[in-house]
Amino acid sequence: MATPTPTPQNLPEPGSVEYADLAQTGSAPPLPSEPGARLAPVEPDTAEEPDALADPPREPTRERASSAKKPSHPLASPPAGFPWWPPRPVPLPGIDSGLGLKKFRDRLPQPAIIRAWRRPEDSPIRVRAELAPVRFHADIPPAQAWTYEGGLPGPTIEVQRGRSVRIDWENGLERDGHALPLPYDVVRVPELPPLPPGQPGVNADFRAAVLPGGRATDKGPGEDSYPRLGHTAELTAATVVHLHGALTNGHNDGWAHNVALPGGVTRCTYPNRQESTTLWYHDHAMAVTRFNVFAGLSGFYIIRDGQEARLRLPSGDRELFLGVADRNLESAPNAPAGTMKFTGRALYKQAGFTGSTGIKGEIPVTAPFTMVNGRIWPTKDVDACWYRLRLLNGSSSRIHRFSLHDTTDEKFTPGTAVPSTDPAFGARRKSNALVVIGTDGGLLPAPFTPEDGIIEMGPGERVDVLVDFSAFRGRTLELRNENGTALNAQPGQVEASVMQFRVDDRRVFDRFTLPAVLNGDYVRYRHTDDGKLIIGAEVIDHHGHAWVAVVPPGIRGSVHPEMWELRQLEEGEDPGATDVIRLTRADGQVLTFKPAAKLFDDTLTIRFSEGDWVVWNIVHLGGPAHPMHIHMTEFQMINRWQWPLGPGGALPGFDPVTASTPDPLPVPGSGRPITPQTAGMKDTWVVQPGEWVQVLGDFTGATGSFMYHCHILDHEDHTMMRPFTVLPKGVMAFHDVHGGGHH
């Protein structure tokens, strides 16, 4: 059985291993709020912007010549009688929340668009990472963020299929010739007292880590002041851009070591030989990806083609880009009792803990506020017609389960939270509202409506969705996250609201009708029992296998989960007593593996020839769920099996002491169903504990060195990333190692 969704009957205890595993992905159920812990609403910000933000932000530019000098605002000085300039949109009244900020005060912004297909192919586009002012919410002051071209997210880069684009990625994160420090503080919530000897669990203070606000101890006293995480105060900007999901050669892929210092420019060429889809670009610097992306370095990249155009999908103002991420905010010290005053800056606050051997670690960061396109809980007025929503989970670690709820008549008892585990939570869910038409790699063959109305998305995943708002004329809807959240959340909980849609009550003439067929080029992949691949009508009798094990934390005192690249042992080879993984296939054959590599810098072991078809086997041996991402190409999930889990979510048969399966794991049973959404072309999948997942793709059209990794950015930065190479067949003939077990 798959890991069940927590319910009031099966809630894990805070501090237990199971709760810690859920907390790694933001899936932990809400903790009870402490009696009397109430936050007064934050007063609307009316103060003038500080000197650090004296330069006015640029207006979003739909088109910008890459070689043009950036113009200053035409009215750089405020006209007489204006207290601030440039003018900001008038905030809406909003709705009180239990977390100190009102929901739905800000209108949803849309990123600026660079239509690269309008430029000559030999004319590169320059996209600059730069410090810029942002305002996460109408009622808090502006703050600085690292941005691409001053936007959060950066500009949406729109390209045409088959038309290559060159981009000069510039690191402009400097001031007065010096590299900039992070635009926020990274703090570590101290661990709770040690657990009693022999008691499994984690002594992390989960509740304090998800409380709104906090600050570094040197910013002011208080029980919500925390020490900085070591070395983060000295960290300065070094960047490298990865176009997530792109088919491009390795030197354009954002290799994690190839960082540029401020002033550096990296030119990348993207052939765009892919079908229409939603990609995204983000920083991928070695060991600090989590900090750079949290600082604001991400944006959309859209490929369009003729097939998509013929569908006449909602476009223009009815195509919305929704980059979702969670954030915490820094609070000022010495606020009056029962109130909170946010400084406007983000805060990277994570729970610390001590492992069984005394090694200290941190739970990946999750936060109480959800922002869309850089605004916390925004709202959007929409017409009563079809809209296209390009959803991106840009969070560091939070797995979202999105759904649409009609909240027109919804009322809460003040100060009372409704956890997502409560049946009342879903009373107003519109189970047929979200129609999935595309995934990471392109359009589905036909529209798909999830049976329960919920779309699960791990970090890095994209889902293309249609919504017919004509069914909700004059109504108010909310996009919500139903994973480990609460409605009307109180301090120590995470708010379920993501954003609001206010549907106009007027009838609209809408020419769009939902097509029965979206993608006539889609073919389903199959892997037969006799080892052949069936790709549509084509039979492929030669392909490779790659094997990867996800290992729970705690192995020999480790505090983070690990990712092992596996090699299959030959018959008669002694496996030893430790680090041995034995699996039983459906035909009864036992496969025995040893780790070939555990760290990024270990010897390269996975090599493919350009044009190879490869089945990747991801075996999850326990611990938190992991969104796994493989670079260079798109894949289909072809199998998903499940071993039953034991107490605390552990996988029976895996011994954490020896990091082995002393006896072969049995043939796994059926796992979560492969829905039309999970059968789409994808590059990122959430793999749950106890699952054995197979994904299949062909490594055609690019060569070089690439990476695969967990897309929980804290995990990626803590060794859960490995390289692989794709080389021409003629070159591979001179290698003494070929792929990962061809047959």
C-alpha cells in the first residue's frame, strides 16, 4: 500500500520519525496551536521606502532589446504632493488570517514576457540576475531580493519550437564591485532536549520552525531570535542557470560546478527541439541551490508550436503563469505583546536536530506563507469563461496538493483552524474544476480531470490546467493546498489558501470548447516481460537500465537521506555484509546490488550512447518522499510498485544498521495507479517510501555531462545528486564501461 494521507485517526506524533519524514516535504499534519498564541493583524505599511530602495523599480517590460541600456523611470522623482513614487496598486480589503497578514490583499501579478522568437536567431538575449526591491504583501515594507531582470519571478521567456535561442545569463549581483550577500538571513531553530535512549524520533522543534516571523539573534532579542546557520552570513552570489526540462547539450545545461561570479556572463544555446510545454529556469549552483532559488532566482520558459496553436487554448490575459512557493518573513524585535511587525525581508528558518551519533542536521525548510508570483495569498479577478493556468511548484521542499474550492459562503469561527485532515475541509471542493491538459514535457493526449479534484505537485513539477469559470459566475473561489495544512491556520500551522479567484457575474461569449484530442503525437511506452520496449508501433529490443536507491537518514549516523547509484553484482560475486540491496522481480529472479557511488564527486558510472533508450529504476527504501528529477530528456512512467510499510513508515526488510536487505525484498505489489497525468511526458516525479518506480526515456538529440537528483533543494545540496554522461556511439566504443546494464 502507498503511504496513506494523514487523517485524524492516524496522525503521527510530532517528534516521531514518521512526522519528521512528512515534515521534510511540508506534508506533516498541522500541529495544534498553543492556547493564547494569537497574532494581531499587521497594520498596513505607510512608511516611506528605506534608502536602500531609493532607486524605483522598473515597470514590467513585455519586450526589451537585449543590447539596450536600461532606462530609468521617466519620472524618477515623485511629483509634488505624492508621498511615494511610483504609485502602487491600491490593495483590496482582504480577509483576516490567523498568521498576522490578511489574505487576498494583493492582486496577482504576471511576469514580464520576452518573446524570443521575435529576435534574430543570431542575436543573443541577455538576462541579468540583479538585486531589486520586492514587496511580498501589501501590508509590509518592501525588501531586497535576487531577481532576474528585477522580477519575481523573472521574465517569462517565450520561444517557438525548432527555433534556437541564445541567452547570455549575467551575474549582476554586486554593488560597488563587491559580490552581494544573501538578501535574507538563514537561521536554525535549536533542537529540543534529547530524546530518551532508544526512543526513535527527531528532537526538532517543528512548531517553532513554522511559526510566522523570527530573526537572527544579532538582529534583536526575543524568544523568536535564532542563531544563524554556520557560514551563511559570509555566503555571496555565485550563480549558474539550469533550464529545467530542456533538451540541450551538457555545456548549456547548468552544470552545478560551472558558477559565474558577479560580472560574469554565461552564454547558453537552447535548440528548442521539443513540443510545446512549460519549462522553468532557476539557479543550480553547487551546494547552495536552496539559498539562491529561495532568494528569487527562477522564471518561466514557454515553448510554443503549431499543434498547440491549432487547439486555440485560452491565451493573452486568460493564460496565467502561477509560480507557487512558500516563504517565511523576518519580524522586527520588541513588538507589542500579541502583535507582529514584519520587516518585509524573507527569512530562511529551519528546524535543527541532533542525530543518534551527535551529528547535527536540519529539516528542509518549509514555511507558513504561500506566495504566487512573489505575492503572499494574492487574488485575481477573472471573467466567466475558460482560463489556462500554468502551475509551477517552485518550493524548496513542499509537496502541494492543489484543489479549487467555492468559498463564497464560507465562514469560520474566529481563532478556529480546520485541518486538511478534517472531512469538513473538502466540503466545498469542486472536484471537476481542474482539467489537466499537460505535464512537464508537453500536452497530454486528451484532457484529464482528477477524480477527487486534487493535483499533486512536488518541487520542480509543472502542470498545465484549464478551468471553466463560467460555471462559477459571481462566485469566489480559492486555490488551496490540501497537504499538511489548515484553513484559518493559527500560529504553528500552515495556511491552506494559495490564492483567490473572483469570478465576474456577467456572461461572456467564449469561443473555446474543450477538445477531445490534445496531442495526436503522444504514444504510450511499454516495457514487456521479455525485455522489449514498445513505443507506439515500434519495437525496440535493446535498451539500458539505470538503478538508483533512495536510502533513509540515520545510516551509520548520517542525518540526511542518501541517494545511492547501484551496480548489479555478477553471479558468484561476494556482496559482503553491508550496503547490499536485494530485490525480487516478478519472474522470481533475485537481483543483488552494491552502491557504485554515493556522493556527487564519486567516480562516474552511468554512461549512455546518444540515442539510447533507458529504463531508470528508482527504489525507495524508506524515509521522506522525494521528487526525483533527471536532466536532458523527458520520460514516461511505465511501472509503479509498492512494498508494504511498517511502523513509522519504515520499509520492513531493510536493515538500517547494515544498510542492507539481509533477505531479498519480496516481489512488490501494485502501487499507486499511473493516471493519465503521471503517464504524461515528465522529468520530475514524487517517489513515496516503499515504491519501486520505473521511468523510460530516450537520450536522443544532445550530448555531454548531465545530472539527476532529488528536487528537495536541501537534499540536492546534501549529496542527493549524481552525474551521468551521454556520448556519441562512436565515442562510446572506446569506453570500457557502457551504460547501466544493457540487455
